[in-house]
Amino acid sequence: MRTHSQISQRLQRIQTPSYDRLLARFAEDGRAHPEEPVALHCGWGRLLVGHTFPDSRSLADELLRERPGERDIALYVAAPQKVLSYAPQQLFLDPSDTLRLWFSDYRPATRTFRGFRIRRAHQDSDWEAINCLYQSRGMLPVQPALLTPHHLGGPVYWLAEDEDSNAVIGSVMGIDHRKAFNDPEAGSSLWCLAVDPQCTRPGVGESLVRHLIEHFMGRGLACLDLSVMHDNRQAKALYAKLGFRELPTFAVKRKNVFNEPLYLGPDPATELNPYARIIVDEARRRGIEVQVDDAEGGIFTLSHGGRRLRCRESLSDLTSAVSLTLCQDKQLTHRTLARAGLRLPAQRLAGTPAENAAFLAEHRRVVVKPVNGEQGQGVAVDLRGEEELQAAIEQARRFDRRVLLESCHDGSDLRILVIGFEVVAAALRRPPEIVGDGRHSVAQLIKALSRRRQAATGGESRIPLDAETRRTLHAAGYGYDSVLPAGERLAVRRTANLHTGGSLEDVTALLHPALAEAAITAARALDIPVVGVDLLVKAADQPDYVFIEANERAGLANHEPQPTAERFIDLLFPLSKGVG
């Protein structure tokens, strides 16, 4: 039989947070309630604790005091219609759900995730790393100097750090409500959960959430709240697994540029892939008119000051048909850049089995690729036997009847982005790599990594379970059903193409001048205004290289936080520089 206290606790769990209920709880517990409404600065804006405001008018007025470039959030709003009535043109109802986990419902993890550690952010380099992470996820950066001090209830930021590279691969923010406003419910909240889109470690997001839960449990708190977009199925599935349930309350925000997607409604541009959308967003920021012509194909038209240009992602009307052909036809690319004096692999068209075997015997290791192909389709690397060479040629012929053989060289895959014959970004491209846990099969680990890559890239990156992946695994002594030992790392493809699961490491600041010069020379020889030049290098800060190929439609979004979209719009509309 349930006791009166159990029934009372159940009723409290389903009540909507409100000012009157909060005062009643303070009175019940004999606690002093806050003399002023609570507004906590989180470094990117303020969190307004809605049920500490005595009336809707005062909460609306406080939201209207949002500072330029920041993003305030009013949570625990019991009657949002009343708040909106005081500034209907400037405020809007946030389309997010508020979830709450009562710690009595929490169950510890049964699986341990390894390869990273979680600690507090406490130094300048930590904030720089967190801000790079947030920028890659389209979030506002943190200004540490603005944070409400922790002893006054201000936030604490935690970060996940890779144990091998010490790179920051995730971050989360937490607030202790008891410190913030003497919360009689002993609550807390979670904000700004972000995981590096290039991260290969499983479980980073879940581990950060669990860490925050267990941190606040250890301080005697009773529950944790968070806000999540109503249609974010992946995140809501994780939170449901951890025991979070919906809390009947609302959030209100001020209309600003950052919040536009939340209150303007459906926009054709939202259907564009990330490579087109990053350009469209920058164009709109500068007041350039955008017309989406074919969202699925990434085609749009930009108009400004009497100038009108069509684009397909980063390929625009400024690229001539001849330059386009020089990049697409890898034979023409090779001949053009050989005349420009660049270092190139040996190359020939695939011919008879005897001719192909002779090329293999001469170079011992061979790369096979279609003459005209993209996104790594039909490419096979480091072929050493006649049978696998001939099989790779047949596979490549599915994409182009003409197939190239090239000598294979060691090195890391470096993408250099050149816009307007200037280097804008450089990144080492890493093949997709799984980390064993001693329990799951190689195929299961690949599928899990592929899901994370798809989620991080808007569906643009995934790892195919094809002949090339199988060949790479077999060369390392594994199959799809093998169980990789815990902690062992295994590259599952030889190529680092992003569309087949590769990841990027920004090395713009380290780029050797000789590599930058080679990329610019290639762009000028091809006479192409925007190009991704791929080189094999020993290291980004060393001059040695071998040219791989040139990409006429390079993905600008892959190089954030470098200003790729800004430089692209500068090229298309130079008079818009400094606008927005």
C-alpha cells in the first residue's frame, strides 16, 4: 500500500513548475526564496529561471534585454501565451521538449566506454577547444569572462578528452539549482551537450550525460532537467534509455538571427545538404538573395546588386566547363599538372591482363580508380596481387569504362582548399577506424561508427560494407564476424574519402609553404577558382608530397572552423565583404 508521502511525491513529479508552486514549496520547507528573479549567464547568453519571475510581464521584459550576439533562454515558463502577449513580434515559443530524470529512477551503466576521460574545463586552452567543438556543431561560443561564478549558481563545463591524442571530443554544461536559487526540489539541469562530429570513440555523449547525473547525485540533488528539440529522435532515444520523462513546461526565446530556423518555419534551404547549406547561410547573413533550385541536387542561385550566380555546392558559374573537365577526367588532370611541374604518381590506362600485370610488377603496389569518378567510388588502394588488381579494375568499370592504374605511395591524405588562388584551409583526412571492445563483431562496430558519421554529417558520410572494406579487413587478418580485442584500433578502409566514413583533422596552421605552393600551382594550372587539392604527404609541416587528384566541388563544411564559406562568398560577391 502506498504511503501518503509516496503519493505526494508522485503528484509533485507531474506538476508544472510555476512561481506560486515554488513559493509554496519554499514555505513548506521553511527556506528563504530568492529576493530577485534568477538569471544565470552561461557564456553564450543567460538562462532565465522562469518560475522565479513573479509575473509574465517581468519575464518578457527581461528577455527583451538580451544582448546582441547572445542567446537567452527562459525555461520553466508555465503560461507562455501570457509572456508572448507582451512582445509578440520579438518573442517566440521554443519548439523543444523539457525532460526530467528523477535520480531515484536512474540506473548505472552496464557497459564501460573506454579511450577518453572526463574532466572540468579550467584553462584557456580548454575554452578554445570547446568553442571549436561548438562552432563545428553550429552552436554559439562560450565567453568564460561572462560566466556567473560557480559559487553563485553559475554553470560548470565538463569536457571529454581523448586519452591518446588529448583532443577535446565532447563537452557538456551543468547547473546546480540548489546553488542557483535554493531550489526546494534539489534540481539541476544539463545544457550544451556536444560531441565532435569526427569522433570515432563510441559512447562519448552518453558518458557525459551519465557523468553529470552521477556528479549531481553525489551532491545530494534529486533530479536533472534538459531541453531537447522535439524532433531530435536520436537524442530523445538516448534520454529515454537513461530514464528521462517529459516535464509539462515551456521555454521562450527572443527572435534573433541565431534562432531564425526555430520560428520562421519550413525553409527549402533546410533540405540542402551541409555542403550547400553552409554557403546559403553565409549568403543570407550578408543580405544576398537565395533561391533554392533543386534542394536534393544542392543547386541554388545567389543574387546581389545586379549580379546573379548559380551554384551546386561550391561549384559555381565562375568555374568554366574546360576547368571542370580538367578536374573530372583524371588523365587530363595528370597531364596538365605534369606540365606544371608537380610531383605525380606513375599512371596508365588499364589494358589487357598482361599489361596490367606488367604495371604491377614495375611498381609492386597499385591504386585503381575510374577516370571520371567522385566520392571515392570505385577506388581501390594498395593492390599487390594480379587477381585482386583485376577484380578492382572490374569493380571500377561500374563507374567508368575507362580505368586508371597508378603507382601507390605511402603517406597521409591531405586536402588543401584553394579559393581565389589562395589557401583557405588544410586538413589531414583519416580513413574510418574502429576501436575494439572485445565483445562486438567488426561488422557491428563498423555499423555503429557509420551511424555516428551519418548523424554528424547530415547523412553525407557512411561506411559501405562492400568489397573494398572486406579487402581491407582481410589484409589486416580480420573478417566481418571477427571480434576485435578491447582497445585495438583498426582502419576499415584504405581511402580517407569523407563520403565513405573518413574524418578530418584541421592542419591549416601547420601547413608547409611548399605544400601550399603546390596546391596554388595546381589551381592555376587547372584555372579553377575553387578546388580541393589532394596530396599524399609525410606530414603537413614537411615539404614532400605526391599529387592524388583535384576536386572541383570541394565540401566547404568539412573544414569548419576555417572561414571557407566566407571566402567563397567573398569570391562570388566581393562587394559584400564586411556585410553582416
